[in-house]
Amino acid sequence: MNISAQEINYDLKVKLDSIEEKDQELRKLFYPISNEEKKSILTKFGYTWEEFKEKGWEIVSKQDTINIQQISSIIDEYGYPGKSIVGKPTNTVTWSVIQHSKRIEKYLPLVKKAGLENEIPMTLVAMMEDRLLMYKGLPQKYGTQASGREIKDPKTDEIVWESFIWPIETPSSVNRLRKEIGFKQSIEESAKDMDIDYKVLTLEDIKSISTN
């Protein structure tokens, strides 16, 4: 059923869109953008270039804490604000803020319910589930999460960063699971988009990765 304009809570939509801008803007500081763009973003949030160079992700983390507090208040009042309340793409804002927070475990059941009720895509539910599993040091289900470690390059002896797809519970069936949940890409294609050469790794493999 199509949602009419009268059914959309526009005050809530505007509030969520503002939170999303804050969620995404600071993360652009770590993208390959010009220093002028970075300084413009920092000025908007009240930080100097020197503070960014000193604190980096600490600035993003501080804003994430503010964002999740606001989202928690919204959830307390409305439940998950999905597409039937705020339309698309605003229906994914709450998911994004939770995904960037330390409250994934608390809100995952709510996010799953929103997915099953078609308020958000089930692919987002899968991504959140994978992230929680990774944070707990367990294999993920759908292969959506990547991680990385500093390693010593055997050719140069230099310390370099190596990215990899976090271990998957059932690698042999992951592409079937991905397709069933709604992903269009295979695990290999998804990894390639992240500039990662997909390899099947176990948790033991991850533990063995070190700078030694």
C-alpha cells in the first residue's frame, strides 16, 4: 500500500534527516576529499583543523553518542520510525545511527521487527546482525562486515594495513543466504567493491594475524 503525504510525520522526518546529516558529515572527514571541504565540515561542527588532526575519530565518536541519545528518545516515543511513518529514505536513518553506536545488541530485536514488517530492507537487518556477531568475536552470517589488522610486509618489513572480510559461519552457503535475504551481489563481488580480495578465513586465522 502506498503511503499518502498525510500519513507521513514530517516533523519527525525533518528531525531524523538532521540527525542523519550529522551522522554522515563528520565521516566524510576520512574520505578522500579536499582539505577545504574538511575544514568547512569542521567549522560547521565547531572544531578546528588542529583539533581534528589531534582527535580524529574521537570527534566522530562524540557526535555518535549525541545521535544515539536522540534516536533512543525517538524510539521511546514512536518505536522504530520506518517508512510508514517517515517515508524513504528517512526510514534508514535510525538504523544507521544504531549501527554506529554501542547499542546494537539492545536494539537489534526492534530492527529485526522493522525488517519483517517491511519498514526497512532486510539487508540492513543482516548487516546489523553481522556487525554484532563481529563485535562479539563470532563468525558472521552474511559476510557484510570487513575488518583489518596491521601486519608486517614480508617483502619490505614495513607495517601495513591489511583488510579482510570477517570470518563467515558457513562460507559454502553464504551466497545463498545473501540472495535469500535480498543482497544482489555475491560475497566475492561485495568484497571487491570494498577493495578486498575475498579469502575464506577462520577465527583462528584472525588470531594469528599480527605485526610479528
